[in-house]
Amino acid sequence: MKIRVRFAPSPTGHLHIGGLRTALFNYLYARKEGGQFILRIEDTDEERSTQASTDAIFQGMLWAGLNWDEGPFPDGSVKGEYPPYFQAARWEQGVYQKYIDGLLAEGKAYKCYCTPEELGDMRAKAQAEHRPPRYEGRCRHLTQEQVKRFEAEGRKPVVRFKMPAEGETVFNDLIRGEVRFANKDLYDLVIRKTSGIPTYNFAVVVDDYLMQISHVIRGDDHISNTPAQLRIYDALGWRPPVMAHLSMIHGPDGTKLSKRHGDTSVIEYKKQGYLPQALINYLALLGWSTPDSQQIFAAGELERKFDIKGCQKSPAVFDPVKLLWMNGEYLRAMDETQLYAAARPFIDDAGVARGADAEFLRKIIMLEREKYKTLKEIPDLISFFFTDKVQFDHEAVNKVLKQEGAKKALEAVIAKYSVLADFSELPLEAAARAAAKENGLKAGQVFHPVRVAVSGRTNGPTLFKMLEYMGRDKVLARMQAALELCS
Ligand code: GLU
């Protein structure tokens, strides 16, 4: 069997973290099995589908490196043998109508003329009588006269699919095992709206079949749609794909992941300075694991190791703290060139280090690599290297520069550093220690004022490396200026 899987998002909002996880598992399955990964845009919801959302899907997937083999691309091009890959365009080409006509002709579907008000009344009545509020099939057996009357009234029908009232729909889910639904719990769902556009449950069946999808890997929230879809496959005489439903993603409080838990939009993670590799690594572990619970995967390793048998049934918990940790791990694993390339857009965006020499900036970025958790923190951590004047943190001034001995310490260091032959880390440290000793101060009583004087902060990179990189002129000028703040 040729392995063909698809990610089939509805473009009705941003690309959600859960959507990216679904896309990822499909992508990994295709790569592992040597299959094809298809992107299909399910834009049959005329009111909610937007171009901006389609763009966000493209952008998010490309940023995350989930390259698809077939489907539409942002430049308008298309790859694959089954175009178009937008359902609205497929509808315009009449892809779905003939199957709906076929089901109508065979009596497997029927036109329903019930108005929204009538349906509302039926639901209310069912609720009052403690029955499930589903469509009971009033239009299943309309006479010619009734149809004529409805048409004369100008009612526009939908088409409903006739669900069997008895028996069971059973399928073998690759992740959940055997799943059974009683057919009496299914209802005659709408497969074509009054606008003539098919509903999701119908279009998805036709497209998965026509595009020869071998495996449907999607979120658990669709498991309740599966029996209805399987009935439609059956009615059309088609063999359904293998089903695999991924566990839901919950927030740390055990409820479905939503805005309340923080950012859920993929692009927001990009903006917050997460690396796509780190986010992908993290998402891969949401509902999947290797037998030895490996946490960090080298490039290409997920594609080799992914195994759908390692997917779990129970909900996965999205833990932002772990994601942040993982991002830090990925940042630390980068070399100077990679980190510079990744950090540069954030530095430019923040307007820090304008006009700085690229070689110098690279070195400065590397100075604090151990501390970074996101790319977004970098500009602020390095900004003091590039400002004309030091921006002093008030507390640092009060706690350090206003302390007794601070002025004496700075003066002694200025004297030493003005004549230091080699302005590099080790001699800088030795000179500062000598200044302390000669003035009866502890090392810390000298180091702290120096740090605050040149950076305005109490925390930062390793002190003497930082002074070396900053250079004698700047260091002396800043210490001189800081003398005024000492009491
Ligand atoms: N368009 C559906 C969604 O975005 C796709 C569900 C499926 O994969 O069948 O939820």
C-alpha cells in the first residue's frame, strides 16, 4: 500500500499548536514510511474561512520545517496529481456534486426542507422530552405534494445522509484500538448545505478517497465524526483509510489547551523567540514517546524514530516550562554562526546594536549563551554594550555604587586599567584584584562597582571577558562617568 497522509486544516483562525502537532505526526509518519505528505485546505465554511488564515497555515508550517510533498504553496503554485487542494475550488469544479446526486438517486440521501426555526423547535421539544436533540428524520419520507409545497414556498433544501438506525459501526484505530459506535446514536447529517456547498463530513470523505489517502491521522476531537464518515464511505462503496486519532492536548490544569493557558498560535512562538526545531521536538513528545523516553532529538532523528505505535491514548499535557527548557537546550547547542543568524532578526527588531560590526556582535551574543532561553531575551541582555550612555538600574546604583568604598574602588581600577599593557580577561582580573588588595577592599567590593559602572546592572556576562570585549576606551569612560553617582 502506498502511504499517503494529509494535514487538512480549516483556515478559520491562526495555526494552533494542536494543529501543528497533527501536521507534524502526519509529516513524520510519511517520512518514516517513505510516503507522501499532503496539505489540503478545507475552506468549505464560507463565513469563517479567510485568506489570512490560509497564509498563517503556510507560514507556520514552513517555519516549522514541515514541508509538504503535495498541495498548494504560498506563491500560488501547486504540486501533486490531485489538484485543486482547496475544497472551495474543488466544489466550484463540481467534484462533490456527482456523489451527492448518486446518493440521492439511490435513496441513500434525501432533501430536507426543514427551516432553522423548525429545527430549533424540534430540538427544544426533544430536550423537554429528555431525548437527544438530534434530527429525527422528518423529511425522510416526504410525498411529492409536500415537496412541491415546500418548493413553492421558496424553501431551499439541504441534503441529508440516511444513517442506519440499527447495528454498530466498528473500526480499528491505530492508536485507540477497536472503537465501536451504536448506529442509533448517529443522525441524518447534512452533507450539502442550502448554498450547495458540501459539509466537512462529506467533503473530507470524498477528498480523502479521491486523493488516495491511506491513513487519516488527526486529533481525537474528530473521533465522534468517524462513524458518520465511515457510513458515507460504505454508502459510496469505497474502502476507508486507516484511522489514527491522536490524544488531545490539555493545559497543565487538565482542561483542553486554550488561550487561557497562554499562547496557542504557532506564529506567536516564533515571535517569542522559540526555535522551530525546539518547538517541533517538544510537540513530537506530546502524545508520543520512544521506548526509552528520549527527550532531545538530533536533526533527522525524529523522522527515523517516529513510530505510531508509540502514540498514547491519554491526553498529553502541554507544559510551557518544559518547552522553555528545551528551547534553551537548542540555543546552547548552536554554534556561533547559527546563533548569530537566529538572534539577528530579534536584535534588529529591538533596535539594539545598530551599525555594530557583525564579528563583534557575534562574540557578544556568544558571551551569555548559557543563559538564553529564548531569542527574544537576547537584545536586552546585550544592549548595554552598544548604548552611548549607560542606563543605570536604580537599585544597582543604590546597592552598589552608593556603598562605602565604591568610589575608591573605581578610582583604583581606573588608575590600573589606564596603564594596563594587555587589556584582556586575565590581566584585567589580576589588576582588579591588586586594586582591591592595595586599598584594603574585598574582591567583591571592587568587582561589583566595576560591573555596575560599565553596564548599569548587577548581573551580566562574566565580568572580565565583558570588559575585554568592551575595550579600554569605553570601560574607562564609563567608570569615570560612574564616579559621579558614587557617594
Ligand atoms: N478540516 C478539519 C479540521 O481542521 C480536518 C479534520 C480531519 O483531519 O479530518 O479540523
